[in-house]
Amino acid sequence: MRFKIDENLPDELSMMLRENGWDSKTIVEQDISGADDPRVAAICDGEDRILITFDMGFANIRAYPTADHPGYIVFRLARQDKPHVLRVAAHVVAKLRDRGLRNELCVVDEGRIRIRW
């Protein structure tokens, strides 16, 4: 799987994914910080990357239908401090090892991962 980490998430998440054998790039390292949602989606589509973000706009399946995109993982956490985000992300990474993602929307909170396709 290939991932794109939005600028609103810690860079360490990209490193965590790489350490687990996946291809991961960040918005910041690709110098597209501040790009609007449609442009970010188009870039992810072109690179065949699943976007990981806090931006709930990507959870709108009418605007971003899962069949038309590689996929989205949207974090919806009560706290967004780096240690908390990375703890939850480690749980998500462990779950990803058990299953692949393709054309799915995953909404992640502290207690669960909801998946829509």
C-alpha cells in the first residue's frame, strides 16, 4: 500500500508506515502544503496513494466517493497531541497488517475503526 500523510498529522506517522514496509510520503516533503482538498485528492489519485488526514471533508463520500479514489483514513480524535495521535496510529498500523485497504474510507477514533466502501 502507498500512503500520503496530510500536513495536519505528525511526520512520524509516515516513518511508522515506512518501518512497517509501506511506501509513505508527506504533503510537506512533497512541498504541497496548503493545497486545497480537491488538489490533494487529485495528487493522491495520480500517485495511487491512500490519504491519511484529520480533514473530515474527506469523509464525505458524496464529494469523495470511495470507488473513485485509492482511499482515505480520517482520524477523528478527541485529542490531537502528537503522542496520542501516534498511539492511535500504531493501533491502525497493526490492523492494516491484517487486511489491505483499497477504495475504502476508514474513520478512526480512539475506540474503533469504521470502514465504508
